[in-house]
Amino acid sequence: MIPAKDIELKPAYIWAFLKCLPLLLLAVTFLLLAWWLSHYFILFSLAVTGAAWYRMLYLRSYTFHVTTEVIRLQHGILNKRSDQVEMFRIKDYIVTQSFFQQLFKLMNVTLITTDPENHAINMFGIPESEIIDTIRERVQKARQDNHIYEIN
């Protein structure tokens, strides 16, 4: 059974934090250099910390709306971008999980499409769920409703 409810997914906080961790470690390194060598390294530390916060906000700005007819991808802080792909254009599904994603029950989903503009939709850092089964059911329903039959 296909749930008629729209689904909204966002990357998890812990995933965004892990992606920003190298920048935060660099900021701490600059703070230590400021302590030992010169106080001017504090400026580098503040700049890198600002870049890490912006990256974290940017990664968390991604929103994936899965409806019965389309998948919408929205992202951006200062400049917003919104892409959408019709459900019947989705061809394949790939789920990947790194070691840390398995620890935190997260996954990356790649949807391969026939859309000329969006060959692949990457849904990264989302909570582990049965979203692939839901998308597969919605794709089959959309193909039936639009009388689209695939011939390989």
C-alpha cells in the first residue's frame, strides 16, 4: 500500500557535524598556534570556524520532498535552488552506508533517473528507513497512471 502522505527528509545533524569536523579541528589547531606562537592565529581560527558553521548550515539546508508524483530537492542559504524529478523517470536506486553511517543509523540514497538535467539525485545523510520501498511503489504507480511502459 502506498502512503498518500508526502515525505520530507533532511540530512541528520550528526552527519553534517561529521562533515564539518575537519574544519573544526583545523580551527582548534589555529587556536593552539595562537596560544604558542602569535595571537594573529586567532583570526584564522575565527575564519575557519565561520566556514565550518556555514558548511553545516548549508548541508542542513538540503530538503528532499517525496510526493506521489515528484521528488523535489531544495537547498541553499543565500541562494536557493529547487530541482524536481517526476517519479516515472526514476530508473534505479542505490543505498550506501559508510562505517560511521552504520553506527548512527544513517544512509545515502542515489536515485538514477532518465531526466536530462538530473541524471542522479543524491539524498545524503538521511535517517535509515524504508524510503526506497516507498519510492519504488510510487514510481510503479506513477508509471501506471501515466501509461509509461519501459522496454529494455
